[in-house]
Amino acid sequence: MLIAKVVGSVVATQKDEKLENLKLLVLQVQSHENKPKDQYVVAVDSVQAGVGDTVLYATGSSARQTTLTDGRPCDAVVMAVVDSWDIDGANVYEAWA
């Protein structure tokens, strides 16, 4: 799993029928120190995340392991909204801070 911040959404009126009714989010990848990287990913939202949320996402075959994405042609999925994380006992991120 990887960490990212939701920075936008994608609207696609023409898409494969297996992608119907799936919300697509634009994610900016974050470093382990919660610094934004110059890297973006479009991911299916399986947890009702929103712009500004910090999330965990998976890519590749792992992206097709959620109930929502099973058997669908997606390469990235948001699977959790992050509340907080720490490294070596030091708090790196808190959603409520």
C-alpha cells in the first residue's frame, strides 16, 4: 500500500461498462514524511474518500482485490482513509490536526 492525498476527481462519460458507477479520484503521491511528490495516480474510490483526504491506495493486481473492484479493469484503488501515522514513535500525520 502507498500513501497519497486526494487532489481531485475524474469525470468520464464514455468508459468501459465495467467501470460504470465507479468514482475516480486523482491522487498526489506523498512521501513517508508526508511531503508531496511530483507524481499523480487515478484510482477507483472504494471507501468514499474526498478531496483533501489522505488515503492508502494499492496498484496492480492488488487493486482488483476489493469487493468493489473485483473483476474490473482498474490499476489503482483507494482502500482506506488515513487518520494518522507515525514513524519510530514520532507522529508524521494526523487528520484532525
